[in-house]
Amino acid sequence: MAEHPELSAQERAGKAFPVSWDQFHRDCRALTWRLNEVGPFHAVIAITRGGLVPAAIVARELGVRVIDTVCIASYDHTKQGELNVLKHVSADTARLGSGTGKGLLIVDDLVDTGKTARLVRDMLPDAHFATVYAKPMGRPLVDTFITEVSQDTWIFFPWDTALSFQPPIRDGAA
């Protein structure tokens, strides 16, 4: 998940797309319906940290038992920096995908600018890449996704938020 570094907190709040746990689970199941037509897959690879939750749901729904991660740090909750690969896919998982990713499923919550997706695509060019949400700049790098949002939208995922009062839209809420 890589959001726009040039947006201030005020601007992000103005283009907010809050996602509840229920909605996210429904979207992950919808993604799985599409992926079920594409598979079978030997393993699911989550891009951490945002891809952990959707990868768990997708793996469960597809009956895939081998789950691995590729760990990439690129930003905090406000800005994106340089990509830093903290952990590659394990050698065992890479072998399942013949070294190129064939038969492997990469899962992330969101593709934004495509920076992270491009890096992972270079690692496993033949893997199937799926995200729950996609923004226009990153969308061409994804094979399967559920919902497209505008490039200037800030998605608030359920694991990043807490329940709090929201003023009615009529009163100026986003």
C-alpha cells in the first residue's frame, strides 16, 4: 500500500475512502471469486504489511496452504520513501513457481503508484498479481482487482482506523 506523499493530512481527509472490516472481507471474497477462475495456485505471497489480511482471506477461500511474504518498507502513514526489501520470498516458494513465479499468486491490499508492484513483478514476472483496490497509475501492473479508486483518494483501511464520530456529509464531512 503506497499512498501519495504530497497530500497533507487535511487533503487526505477530504478525499477519504473509509473501508470497514465487513466491506473489506466482502471485497476480498469478491476478489477470490475472480481468482478461482484463474488458478489453481501453488502458493499465495502477501506483500507486507497491507497484503497480509487479504492474502489470509484469499488463501483460505482458495484452499491454498502455502503462504509466504515479501516484505517491503516504503513509507509511513504520511509519506513514501525509497523501497527497501526487508525479506524476499523463500527459496522453497520460489521453487514452487519455477523461479519465475509461474503458478504463484501475489496479493496486496492496494496498488497506488505501482512502485512496489513493479519491484515485486521484477522478482516474480510470471506470478499472478492481485489487489483488492487499484489506482490508475498502478492498475496496469495488476492482473486482477476489485475496485478502482481515483489517484487522489486516500483509503482508510480497517486496521489503520478506530471507531469515532463522523459528522454528517451535509455538515461538510468528506
